[in-house]
Amino acid sequence: MSRRKVRPSDLPTKTVRAPDGKIVRLKVVKADSKTLGEDLLAAFRSNVRGIREGRRRKPQHAPDAAQS
């Protein structure tokens, strides 16, 4: 039986406001889905990609105030 590969773009996205006031986009996974495992993996990959992109945008080394 061949499995259909689920991509993060196949999952619906929900926009919510976090407790700190920031707007956060979340991937929605249905618990009764026939492809639950693949859906969870796709959502996880999407989350990891977003975190990595966010880290790349931040400066790598901030100047140390003690050295000034």
C-alpha cells in the first residue's frame, strides 16, 4: 500500500493571538484523519522550518555591553 505524502501546504492554517499579544499561525491536524501520522509529520516539519528561518533572520552575535 503506497502512502500519499502530505505536505505542510496541504494542511489548513489557523491564525490565533498568543497570550503575549503576538499573532501566531498554526497548522491544524484532524485527529480522525486517515493520514494522521503524515499530517503530524508535515506540521512538525513546518514548525521546524519556521523556527530555523526565524533564527537566520536574527543577528548572530550581539555586542556585549560589558566589553564596551
